[in-house]
Amino acid sequence: MSAANGLSGRRILVVEDEVMVSWLLEDMLGQLDCTVVGPAARVEQALAIIGDEEIDAAILDVNLNGEKSYPIADALAECGVPFVFSTGYGRKGLQDRYADVPVLQKPYRRSALGDALGTLLVQGDCEAPEKRSSPAVWDAKRLRIATDAAGVALWSWNVDTDAILMDERAHGLWGVPMGPVTFKDLSAHIHPEDLDRVRTAFASTREILGAYEVDFRILHGKEVRWVSARGRGDDQGIVGRLMFGVFLDVTERKMAEEAREMIAGEMAHRVKNLFSIASALTVIAERSSTTTNEMSRDLRLRLNALNRAHDLVRPASGDAIRPAQLGDLLAVLMAPYAGDGSEDNRVRFTVPEMLVGVSSATTLSLVVHELATNSIKYGALSAATGRIDVSCVAADEEAVITWTERGGPEVFPPAGRASFGSRLVVNAVSGQLGGSIDFEWRSEGVVVVLRTSRARLGV
């Protein structure tokens, strides 16, 4: 199919915010012998990839986490890259200016995907010759416009004196004053973990034949950015003892790659935790039941509570997306462990009325799920006498959520490297909620304090 449709080796940008759908597209495109670019889950992420990657065609999900993908479509159209919209609603809701753009209906079939991309690429290849052959006048001014639009920073290196000259964008990227610099000057801004690797690559460029590229992190104040340094070794890349190249800010791309790795790890982690949760829920149901029928009913109710939590955080397609009350979200998430509503409740909440946005609700659910799983394995919920108190104090700009366990086995601080789950929680809170999370390992039970801004919590 790929050869007949001219898809073999074609680079296809995938823009899709649902992880499982994105993986399905990647698998289908691989079977069609295409190369996947991205994927991207956000508008700004896709725009950065368009400016940084070679793309033959694109598949755009219409809705991306509440945003429309039209800015991406505009950027692709400006670059002359054909694209197809993907949606579960057909053409309904598309803007009139995209009436001629093909629509790929969800759920996908590989044959339909291959036919749609094949048609797109054939049309692009058959574009009128006069449109393709118009020569561009690449003078210095137009080249500067192009490099600015693509976010390209320029540098030159004197291989004899070791002096490096950079344009204004490069100086801004590195955070160094205008004027000549040396590798030693730039070394102060390279992340310590990358410095030896970059120094080795920098020193070996005189012997490298052809183009080279090295990606590394730099420190711009407290901010960490990813930079791709690209150039060319051997005499072909040297003019008057000067070697030329570019710096590209590839932070968005690296964040996307890290996000993909985190999601893959999270999926594996979640599957393993599901077994622990299912086992723990069975034990809890068994402890509170006297007959098999009661146990079956109790277990079914607890599993349904987890399902309702998922529905609360991620409504079904077509439902209006609304923020959830913090108390409602916590109550639904912890319902399988809280008890039957009597005074013997194992989990108690003291929280004010506060709205949690869809994105933050997903992150908060992940954190609560991880804390509850750890409590089932090692903490208060692993013992019949264990209790958990969840409270929240909201100031003008900050919300502080405190998770306190007591009545379980004696607690000891973890030894060695933090587990994947702990690192996932810390990254989720700092990266997506813009806050912090601290653990106090008291002998009678762990105390977890989550701090975040009220504004970020409501997003």
C-alpha cells in the first residue's frame, strides 16, 4: 500500500492530544512505511516542530486540550505542507475557510489513513510547475527574515584563535553580553552534566567530516533550555579559517520526548499498580463483609467509585467540560477506601469550596492515586486501624493540601533512590501545577504537603 500511494519514507507530523490515539496513529504510519514527526499534543509544541523539522504532510486533531488546531493549520498552509483534519464529528464545527481540507473520521482504519495521505501527497507532488520553480531572492535581508521566523541563531568560530562570533539571537539564547566569546565563556552556561560531552564534541569538530550536531542543556538564569548546535567540519565548512553553524532552541522538542518517555513509564507503572489496587480492594471488601454476596457488592461499589472519578476528571466525548469541586474530586477518588459513610470512615476531608480545572484535576488525580496506592502497600490503608485526613487551606494566592496518615504500621524514610512513582508525583506537581510537594516521614504515619497557586489549580 505504501509504495502504491507514494508513502514510503514520507515524514508525517502527528498532532493528537490523546496518548492512546497518538500511539495508534504511530503504529499505523509505521505499517505504511512512513516516518512519524512528533507527535505533538499542544498548539505551541506543534508550531515549534514545524519550525524545526522537515514535514511532508500532517494529521491534525481538531481539538487539542480545549484549543483548536487552526493556528497549526495556518502555519502548515503557509509552508505549503498538505494536511488532513482528524475528528470524531466529521465536518461539523470546522471553520468555513477549511471547507476544502480532507477530514479523517475517528476511529481510524489503516486503509482510510493510507488513502487520505496518498491523495494529499499526490496533489502536493502534482502542484503546478510555475508555483514550484519561482526562484527566491535569497539576499541577506530575506535570509535574516527566514532565520528569525525559524528561531535560528547564527555563530562562526575561528579555528585558529578560538573566538566565537554570534548574532543577537544567539547572545539572547545563551544570556551572554554582545561581543566575541570563546568556548570557555560559554562553558559557564552549559549544564554541568553535559559539559564534558560538549567539550569533547567541540574539540573534535576539526576532524569531523561533513555535518555534525550535538544537543545539550544550558542554564539561562534559573531556566534550563535545550540547545542543538549544528555545523560542518572539514575544509568544506571553513571559509577563511572560519567555521559556520547555527544554534536551535529545541526545548519544546526535548520536553515532548521526555513527556513521551514519562507517559510510557507511567502506563507501565499504572498497570502494575492496578494489580496492587485490585488486590487491596479485594482485601478491604473481604474484611468488611460476612458473605460472598456482600463482598461482591462491596468490591463492585469500590470499583465503580474509581470509574466515577475517571468520568469526573475526563468527561465522555460530547459532554461539556467543567471544573470540579476539590472536595467532590477528592471524595470520589478516595471513596473506595473511605468506608461506608459512618463515623468509622477511614478517610476524612476538610476542604473549602474550590474549583479544580480539567488539566489540574488530571494531575491531582494522579497524585492522589499514587499516595493512596502507597498507603495501601505500606501505610495507613494497609492496616485495619489506619486513618487518613485530607485537609486544604486556601490563602489569597496559594492552596495548601495536607495528607496525614495515622494508625498504620511504623513508617521509616525510604532508602536509596526515589521510586518511579515518587518521582512522577514530584514532576507532576512541579511541572504541571507549578507547585511543590514535601514528605515528612513521622513514625506514626507519613504527612504529605502539596503547595500550589490557586490560579494554576483552576486551570
